Amino acid sequence: MPERSESESRRLLKRLRDTLAAPGGGQARLDSITHHIADSMRSQVCSIYLFRDPETLELCATEGLRREAVHQTRLRLGEGLVGRVARTGRPINTANAPAQPGFRYMPETGEEVFPSFLGVPIQRVGEKLGVLVVQSRDAREYSEDEVYGLEVVAMVLAEMAELGAFLGNEAQPSTHRFPAVFRGATGQEGAAEGQVWLHEPRVVITNPVGDDPDKELARLTEAVAMLRQTVDQMVATADVSGGEGEAVLEAYRMFANSRSWLRRMEEDIDRGLSAEAAVEKEQSQTRARLESAADPYLRDRLHDLDDLSNRLLRILTGQGSDTGSAMPANPILVARNIGPAELLDYGRRLRGVVLEEGSVGSHAAIVARALAIPLVIHAARITTEALNGDPILVDGDTGVVHLRPEDSVAAAFRDKIAMQAEAQKLYAGLRTLPATALCGTSVKLFMNAGLMADLPSLDGSGAEGVGLFRTELQFLTRTRVPRRSELARMYAHVMEHAHGKPVVFRTLDIGSDKVLPYMKRIDEPNPAMGWRAIRVGLDKRGVLQMQLQALIRAAAGRALSVMFPFIADAEEFAQARAMLAEQMEREAAMGHAVPTELRVGAMLETPSLAFAAPSFFRSCDFVSIGGNDLKQFFYAADRENERVRRRYDTLSTPFLNLIQMIVDRCTAEGVPVSFCGEDAGRPAEAAVFAALGLRQLSMRPASIGPVKSLIRRIDLSALRQVLDEERTRGATGLRPAVTAFLAQARSPA
């Protein structure tokens, strides 16, 4: 790189820094910046487009185009060359802009006399802020050196935009001072008020421009050496041996030792960036490339890139994962995403969790339910807006998060929490009472569990047992397959803590969204309908056999209930039951005590099983309707897809007809049947299921009180009459009639 170019680049950055540090309003700064860039790049035009909203770019400053177009010219994301740069996160460099695909002519700007176009994104670690453009009358492509230099300038603008430099003289950007509302999706119901605790606090870069390149290079070299040492230690001490886990860690170490990664950062420093800004520039640009990669393996490396870059930034800035601030007394965890083991580490200290990513069936959602803390997922951009200690309100019922709420909003939210607390007192008074309706019909209410942390709720909630114990969580929170002895001890503890109440253990339900850390990930076009649950167990018999042996040993002469998940064909259940019988014989032959009573059931989660032969139902000791999966397959509506998961109602006539058919078939064969899933914990849905003949429901512990309260206040036979009348007259949806009936239920005493 020529010395003249290096000095020009550094000189331009220093001029920009001085401009941004000078007093004045944001518009004056933007105008000055465009003038300096156009002058330095010997271009007649320099323009800055910033996002007005997530889908709209606005011309906010220009040198060379018509002034009256400022704040008037707007483009949609992807529209024109500017919109393409913003959408792809990649530069466009052309000597003939009008000839480019997607070019949009904007006559109000007067740009028709400037055919040369170079646009680069203004972005920061996956966050798109805008586009920086230079144009020239000469029909020429800008050199690689000029493109690179403009990217460096864009990086500085991104950092300064984050620090609020275009908002006037404010010490902080307004986005970090004013109220903000985030509309996500419900991962776990409930409401909580607290203060933000960032899982991985973002590193704030206050010095994007480096005055002494040699000093910055030395800082970078030292920090990279420390990073590589840390990664080597992590790989050496990781609890993996061979296989996919070790391969992933080695790929991680290879990334940390990438010479091209280091070289690009060194070139950024030569251009005038500080070491921190150089790291973040490469993180942003590599992230943009990987996000658009067709290869899923490359897209998965985004996590490695972000983790390494963030580690390096913390070394450089001294802003370690321990920021020195103490976790507040009422922390609400805010993160892009989080694994089940990390969430368990926080435990019950958390009041709530807010994630930018995640899903309703994710590991984090399962753990949040076990910990009984509200969870909101898909809260886009909250990690870029939130700061540690910010007041925050989490409404898990509606999927809405209020960051730095106004007093009126906070007061209304506290009223809601107080009302919920009063309701909980009412439910606590019902804990020892049966769920018996006014007509005399009783319904047994069980709880779902998956962690030892769930079990105290067994007595506190008034549950009559554990209708579903998810055994996969013990596999998901480890870096290796648990040993048989470890599982046997854990299952035995579950039985002991149940104090004689029944516990139904569901065998491993892995695959789909539940991928073990040490299991080779298979890229399937539709994993929810792919190689999962019992299909994995019957193909990889060793793990299922080991788990069955652990369950038999844990029972140690007590009664044992085992349920096989995702049975789609009677033959699958027959094979699984035969495998369990083989393990019973094996354990008895080895002299181990076998269960005094063994109950083996199937989880009915696929419509196909509802139409199985009568012999299948007779072969089951019990059947549990897995409502979450059954509903998504019945409607062909992915429950992880927010666009369709709420489109179809549980209280529709077709779905309730299916439930009625299953209940009737089980009753005809004398097989106990229960309903397990999110809908079992919704009072209206639970009442309808009970009216259709279901006498066992399994739900999260917090739902038992509300469901019991409603059932005790209504006549199930009268509700059944309403359902039959509505179905007879051809109603496609029964919710209006059910809602009207329940509204007439007498108030609790």
C-alpha cells in the first residue's frame, strides 16, 4: 500500500474525528463529513443514507447532489443500488450506474451527470445503519484501494452513529435514553419487572480512530496472542473426545489462528483505525458474507466468528465478560440467544429472559418453563438498544417488552403483576382440593417437568403427579453422553422427590430443534418431520437401551411408567416395547431389582396414529396426546413459524373432532388417555378437553391453579351440550360459544 495513500486515509479519519468531536448539531456534522470525504476521494459527490425505519433509507446528507433532496429522497431496502448495498451488506462499484440491474433514477437529486458509483454499507456487527456513497463525473471504477478506504471510513461512521454523534451534543444516543417497545413472541407466559442484565454485554468502542498505527498494531498482536492462548486452553480442557464435538472445537481454534483474519485487521489499522475498530470492522464484514452463504455449515460459523471477535474486543478494551458491575437484585436477562446450560447457571436468580432469537420449542424455552420465569423471544435488536441496569418490563403473555418504560406504562404493568399475585393466592387456597366440576366430574391435573428444579412445584402446585418428565434435558445440558449410572441416580432422585406420586418418564425426544451438542447435526429440509425422537432411538439403539436400563435400575423395585415419543406407526411402538422387555429380562438376569409394576405408553403426536388398528390401543397401558406436535401436523402449520403458528385455533371443530375420536377410541379399548401440551394449561381449552371426556391433563405447574379454579366453577356436562349443539349446527369454530358459556360461570367463593 503506497505511503501517500496510507497518510491520506489516516488524515481523513482524523478530520472526521475532529468534526464529530466539535460542538454542533447532527446535520452540520453530516454535511461536514460528506464534504471531507468527497474532497479526500477526489469525487464530486458524497452522500450518506441512513435507515429511517428497518425497511426505509433516507438521504440525510450530501456533497454534490441537490440540497433540496436531503430528507426527501427515500428508498426501500433492496431498491436501487443504494438499497442493494444495504440489503446485501456488500459494496457496489461501477463506472456506469444506470446500466446496473435494479438502478433507480431519482431526478430530484440531479445525479444523472455522475455515472461512476461506489456504495459501501455502514454497519456494525450485523446491524445495518445505512450506506455511504461517492460518485464522479468521470466514467471509472474506483480502485480496490479506494473501496477499501471508503469501507474504513464507513466503519468509523458506524461507531460514531452508535455513540450518537449525529444527534447533536448529547452524551448518549437517544436510543439509549428514551423508552422503547419490542414486540416479540411468547416463549413462556408471565410478567416481570426488573433491570437489564446483558448475557454478553456489547463492547463499546469510544476510539475508532488510531493516532499511532505502530502502537495499535502492537496492541492487536498482544491481544491476538492472548486470545489464541485462551482458545488453546479451552480446547485442551474441553470434555470431549473425538467425533463432532472435537471437530467443532478444532475448527474454532483454526479460525482463531487464521492468518488472513489477522492480516485484514492489520491493514485496517494501517488505514487509520484503532485496534478495536479494526476487529469490529472485520467482524461486521465477515458476518455479512456468512449470513448470505448458501452452505449451512458456513452460516453456522457465525457463532464462532462472533464469539472470537467479542473475546478479542474484551481483551483490547478491558471490558471482560465480568464488567465489574454487580448483577441487580431483580435481573432480566437480555441476550441474542442462550443455551440451556448457560441459562441453568443463572437459575432462579432471574426474573425473566428476553432473546433476539430462540423458538417456542427451544432448549432455553424448556428451561425457562422449568424455572417458571417469563420468556419473550424474537425481540429484534434489543441487545443493541439495552444497557446493563436499564429498567425493563417483560410481558410473556403478549410477547411485549418495555425498555426504559414511561411512568404510566410501569404503573399499569405493576397493577397487572399485583392482580396476578392476588390470583395466585386464590389458586394456592385450592392446592389441596380436587379439580371437581359442579356436575361431579373430577379431572386429574398433572405437571410437566424435565429438571430437578421442577420437582418442588409438585407439592406447591397441587399436581397429582408428573404426567411428562422430559429426559432429554440431561443430555442437552452436557458436552458428552451421560453415563448410565448418572442417569439412574437422577431418575431415582426424581422418583424419591415425587413422594409416591406417579411419574411418567418420556424417553429421549431429540432431533428437530433439540440437537445434542455432541451429536452430528444433520441438515434436513423439515427437521420437525424428520429423524427425531423414537426414530432416532430405534436406529441408534445403544443410547435408548442405556436409558431404559437406567430407568429400570432407578425404579429399584418401585412402579415405573415409560412413554415413547412421536410414535407414528404401531410397529414403532411394538419395537420399542420389545426393547424395553429385553432390558427388563437383562436386568433381572444380572440380579438387579426390576419394577414391581411396569406401565408402557405411547405419545400420540401424529394424526396417523389416531387411525391405528384397535390392537395398537390394546397394546398400550396408556396413551398421552402430545398436543403441540399433533396440532402442528394436523394443520400443517409449523409451530416455530410465527406467521402461521397462531393462525389455527385449538377450539376449532376439526381439531376437536380429532380429539374426540382419539378419546372415543381409547375409551372403547379401555385405555387411559391424557392430554399433554401448552393447550392443557390454558383454562378454556382445558375445560373443553375435560368436557370431551379427557380425565387427565398435564401442564406446566403454574397453570394448574387457573385450570383447577375454572373447572371447579363450571358444569362440564352443560359445556359438553354447548359443544355438541355448535358442532351439530355446523359451526367451524367453537371459541365464541365456549367464551360465552364460561363468562356465565359463577365467581369463585
